[in-house]
Amino acid sequence: LNPLSKQKAQRYEAVKWVMVFAIGVCTGLVGLFVDFFVRLFTQLKFRVVQSSVEECTEKGCLALSLLELLGFNLTFVFLASLLVLIQPVAAGSGIPEIKCYLNGVKVPGVVRLRTVVCKAMGVLFSVAGGLFVGKEGPMIHSGAVVGAGLPQFQSISLRKIQFNFPYFRSDRDKRDFVSAGAAAGVAAAFGAPIGGTLFSLEEGSSFWNQGLTWKVLFCSMAATFTLNFFRSGIQFGSWGSFQLPGLLNFGEFKCSESDKKCHLWTAVDLGFFILMGIVGGLLGATFNCLNKRLAKYRMRNVHPKPKLVRVLESLLVSLTTTVVVFVASMVLGECRQMSSTSHSGNDTLSLQGTSEDVNSSIKTFFCPNETYNDMATLFFNPQESAILQLFHQDGTFSPVTLSLFFLLYFLLSCWTYGISVPSGLFVPSLLCGAAFGRLVANLLKSYIGLDHIYSGTFALIGAAAFLGGVVRMTISLTVILIESTNEITYGLPIMITLMVAKWTGDFFNKGIYDIHVNLRGVPLLEWETEVEMDKLRASDIMEPNLTYVYPHTRIQSLVSILRTTVHHAFPVVTENRGNEREFMKGNQLISNNIKFKKSSILTRAGEQRKRSQSMKSYPSSELRNMCDEHIATEEPPEKEDLLQQMLERRYTPYPNLYPDQSPSEEWTMEERFRPLTFHGLILRSQLVTLLVRGVCYSESQSSASQPRLSHAEMSEDYPRYPDIHDLDLTLLNPRMIVDVTPYMNPSPFAVSPNTHVSQVFNLFRTMGLRHLPVVNAVGEIVGIITRHNLTHEFLQARLRQHYQTI
């Protein structure tokens, strides 16, 4: 390398590290913003409602308290729905969309600035509005948007602001930054930087390069510590003490000092944990099945209607949730005794703030002194506090309360996921599972008499089992939960539970995110194909009807091809004609194409000749004879066309079709499949850029007179290349010719027609391709493979055809 390019490469790498750090910090700040306002609004709401409930209990005006609560919740949810109307992609958790994006599918508007604004604002209102949603899922989406937008230094929403920042002008770079941003989102949400990195690796990226791992981890660390620094400062006023790692804090699991027999978990408990994993998998599968039915119903009946209907649906869900919460707390709660240990253990634990939080968030609605209402304690708190209650509250919750709470929460959160507000699924699943785990512990303690068990552990395992059953993540979820509990001894139980939950759930259906991806009909590529798909070859699944361009093509043809198709890339080909001599005479366009083809084929013949020359030095006489014969046939006197010999085919000569005629509908089968020598691929964006910049030459000139564009000029408009329909055709002369050879990719990945589908799939998936030409032994293109040809449904259909033809 010359020193200049080495310096350039080092600068590029340095800029990358700076960008990754900036993405982490910004994601942390988005998390801080969401957390701060959710906390503010929720405290405001509960303060007003609680004082009103306490007054009205004596005066008998509880209907007023309910109206106050409804007023708050409906207003917040209405605002959240309005934000989603502005940017529909902001609905839901955003994880399915980001999964698609990282898999290589372009989802419109998914990483725009407007999306992240609507997402962050919307999730803060939907969580404060008392819906059963979490703010953690949307953090992943927000991080991904920050990752996509920040290194570009430009945004469609802020067109006026333009920086000249020439780096990272490609899809590959952008995708790398999006995976870093998504990881930072997880890290900020759970205070789990390693979990975030693994999430990005397991759920997100389809193509992972080694250099990315370290950068993604650095990005996650930056996000976690930014959030930690500011939250510790704002909430405790102790700047720089780092005591609140993520948005979701599980508190510290430890036995009280006085209890010597207590253990967090023992070998006996593992058996129960495995059973809980199975039940969690079944519950998760049920949740996903119900949610899928609901989503299909919404697609049929809600989405086609005017947009206002979606807002009304969100308000209906909010209304139902609020009424259920209020009535359940008033009618179904039991008054439980405060346990004595929680007071004595308070001094030792006040540093963590967990036990204090736990006891301060107890609600005493309708209960006499020294007792508390267990249902209200779960429902009238932010979800994080309710999870802490289930994990750490020494006081008990009655089995009836826990069962009812679980049932209501399960049904309502299932109904809520999928309405048009930004909503996460992690926290509702954790809370639901924690109630289930706590219920199991309760039953074991009171009915089977197992006194040694620690309820908090069972609540945590229940949460893991249910969440694992819903989202079906393994490695990343294990690490996220271990990092959130700060307790490495929980590694084994969490891992076993999650594995069992995943296997049980997979027996019935897919994870919730995959279900939503499938419902949208996105061509997502799995990790690998099924074994039986290897009965198929590349020729069985490729698209044989090609739309192609010639190395030298008239503007007229290019415009008509671009306007009548939506393909993203076109093969550059020349035809193998028998009667080329007559063609060469009259038309400069055709002779240019034939010259280009001859030069490329002659270089191949030259290579062959060099190779046989070098083999002559071999001592073996047979080899030498073989080479000599070979050369005799290779170099005939020039009277017969060399090309003619190499490509002597069984085809009859074709009708006189000029290369500037684009493939038309009226062609016969033979015309459509005439042999085409493959030279390279050119992208739609490149063709449009060439037309916009007027890169062409006229018939009277030679192709050398065509202006040349540099790589920087070609990629200047990234990621918004001009559209062919916006092109002003009056500025173009249709008879001019474009020479695309300097801009095409002359050596794209290609496969032979006999390649097994699994090999095609692995190449496509690991290299992050969008187009894969199928080229036969003599260098002719016979078809092209895109994502759609590799989706599960398409392959299944082709396999059925294959069996029928046998």
C-alpha cells in the first residue's frame, strides 16, 4: 500500500469508532428521555388518582376516581395513536422491522428521523397511559434508527442541513451501524451490554463480520454507561456513581442475613424449573397463537378502514384496561399482613434502594392499618415496580390474586400488542411470567410444604420461561437476564428454562416476531434451508425470463426498461448470433456490442493459450501431445471466426432483432431464451444516475468520448437515488448511446445451473446478496435468483412441482 491509501484506511477506521461511540451515547440519551418523561407522567397520574381514591373511599365517590384515571389514560393513549398516524412504521415494538432490515429487506421509512421521534414520544405516552406495553422493545428500534441516521449526517426530514461527509455511502456500512444501534438499544433497556451484542448477533444481523463484534460491544457499553451516568445523577443526585444500569432494574437477589437456611436455589429446584419451562413454552405458544389470530383479524377489518378506526381501537383497549385494573383492585384484592422481616432488613438494603422501593410501592387501598391490598399493589404501580414486588416482596400475594392477575394480564397484553401505538413486549411478558412463577412458589410452599424455596428465584424463572416462550430467543436472553440480575449463579437455571421453553414453544408455532414478519409477507431468509430442499437445483428456482441491457444501449431502451420494470439490477449481456458479419456493417451500436464481446472472449482464449504454453514445460510427453493437439485446434487461420468456433451451438440463427429493442411480450419462446453471454451486473440506481448526469455518446462519435464519473460521484445521492419517473425526458436525446461497461460489476457472485439449493442459499445469505446470476458452462446467463426465489414458501412450492414432475 502507498502511505496515502494506508493513511486513508486508518482515518476511515478511526471515523468508524467515533461514529459507533456517538451512536451509543445518543441511544443512551433517547433512553434517558423516554425514562424521565414516563416516570414524570406516571408519578403525576398515580399521585392524583391515589389521593382521590383515599378520599373517595370514605365519601363513597369512587366513580369520580375512575373517571380521573380514565381521563389521564385516554388522553395519553390518544396522543400515542396520533403520533403513529403521522408515521405508521412507529407502531408496535419495531423489532420485526429491524430484523427484516438487518436481513437485507428494505422496509420503507423504517430508519427515518421522523420514525424515531414518533417512536420515542409515542412509547412514552403509551406506557404512561397505563397500557400493558413496555418501553424496552421500542428502545431497540430507536437505537437502530440512530445507528442508521447518525453516520449519514443528513435526513429527509431536515433537508436543509447538509454536511459534506463522504464516508459510509453504502448499504453494507449502514447495516453494520444499524446492528450496532440495535445492540445499544438492548443494552440501554436492560443494562446488559453483552446481552445487547448477542441480541444483535442472534436476532438481528444475517451477515456478521468479525470486525463488527468489538465495535458493537463498544457501542453497547457507551449506551449503558451514558444512561447509567445520567439516571444516577438525576434520581440520586450523585453524579458519577453509576448505580442504575438500565431502564429495567431487577434489583439484587439475596437472602436476608437472619435466615441461615435460605438458598437462592438448590438442585431439587431444577426439576421444578424444567417443568416451569415447559409450561412457559405452552403459555407462550398460546399467546402467539391468539395474537396471530388477532393480527389477521386486524388486517382484514381494521386496517382497510379509515385511519381514525385505529385510533378508536387503541382508545377502546385503553378504556377496557383501565376499567379492569380499577375494578380488579377494588373488588378482587385481599388485605395481606406486612411481613416483619421487610422492616428489619430495610437498613441493610437501603443502599440498593430495592427493598425501600418495594415497600414504598405497596398500596393500602381499602385495607386497615399494617395491611396492604395485594392486587392494587400489582396494578396501581408502574410495571417495573410490580416486577420488583414479585421478585423481592417478602410479604405474600395470595394464590387467588396471582392467578387472577396472571389471567387478566395475559389476555390484555395479548390484545394490546399490535394496536397502533408504539409498544414493547418484554416487560408485559416478564411481569406476566413473574406472577406465574410467584404463584408456583406459593403453591409449593403452602401445599407441598417446601419451606426452603426462595420465592424471588421462582418469580424470575417464571418470567424467563414466559418471555422465552413468547420471543424464542436463547443466548441473548440468557445473558440479558443474568446481567439484569447481577447474579451469575442464576446462569444455569435461566439457561435450562429458556431452552426448554423454546423447544416446547417451537413444537407449536414460531416466535412472536417471526409471526409478525410472516404476516407482513416479508421475504425473510432463515438461517438455513431444510434438508429435503437439496433435491432442487439452481435451475429449478431461478427466474428464467430476464430483463437485460447491452454493454452499449440506447437511452430510449434504457428508459423503457427502467420504466416498465421494478428490478434493482440488470444483467449486462451480448447475444450469440450466427450472422454477425451482416450486423457489423451497418450499425455502430451493434458493432460496439460485438467488439466488446469479442474482446472479452478473446481474452479468455488468450488465457487458455498462456496456460497451455506453460504446460509445455512439463516433462510428461502425453501432456505435451495433448497441448499440441489443443493448440492446433485453438489457432485456426483467421478466415473462420474464432468466436464462431467457441460458440458453435445447436441453435438456429435468430430473427434480426436489434439490441436496442427491449425484450417484448410478443417474442416466441426461442427468441426469449436465445443464448446470451453474461458480462456483469448493473444496478438500477447506477443506470438512473448515468441518465441524470447525461453520461452517453452519439452514434457519430466513438465510445471513448463518453464522460467518466468517479465512484464518489456515482454514490453521491446515497441513500436516495433519483427515480426514473422524476427524470425530465426532454433533456435526453433518445438516440444517444450509453456505454455501461465501466460502471457494471464485471465479476458478481454467480452459480452454475446445477448448484444445490443449500449452496445457493448459503452463498446468498452469508454474502448479503440481492441478485445471483445463474451462468452455464460457456458463460451464458440462463436465469437470475433473488430473495423471493429463496423464501420458504417459494421453495416449498417448487419442491411440490418437482415431486409432481417425477
